[in-house]
Amino acid sequence: MEKIFYFLHVILKNEKNMDNSYYNACIAFCVLQFFNIMVPFIYINKYIEFKATKEGAVYIFLPILLLIFYLNYNRFYKRRKIISEKFEKISSKENLNGLLLTWTYLILSFVSVYLMIN
């Protein structure tokens, strides 16, 4: 998890106008985790015919999103210097593996949600 957080930061750091790439990486990581948690609920709602209302979904998913943000903020953002020191010393092969892992996680997260919605 730390590796994905760090490499999200690296990807965002290379973008223009990304002043606070650690914070943006924390937000992006929270959204990705939220997507991955939503997939089973979408599956249940779609195929089991448990028709949840939009209001009910907000009451369920908003606390989950806030909890994910709180946990990731305390686990990753507050320890960003330690995580950076840990992963800045890795070899180029491990660096490539980390970037590949991060891009795979990004793509699979979006694909899984897209497939469940359609």
C-alpha cells in the first residue's frame, strides 16, 4: 500500500501545477480504494435486485469515504517523509515494478467500476 501511495505521488509530481502531490496522492488513493469497496455493493444492487435508493447510498457510502480518508491520512500522509525516504533508495528495477503496480491498480480499479456500472 505504501508503494502504491508513493508512486501515485511520483506520477502526480511529474504533472504540471501539482504543488502538493502528496496530498493529491492521498485523495486519489482514497478514491481508488472507495471504488474498489463500491464494486461489491454495485454488484449486489444490480444483480440481487436489492434496489437501494440514492439517499440510502449516500448514508452508506459517505461515512465509508470519510473513514477511508481518515485512515489513509493518518497512515500515509502523516508518514510521507518516512515513506519517501524508504522508496527513494530503491533500484531502477524496483522503481519500474512500483510504477507498473501503481498503473495496474489504477487501471483495474477504473475498469472494475466501469464494468459494474454498465
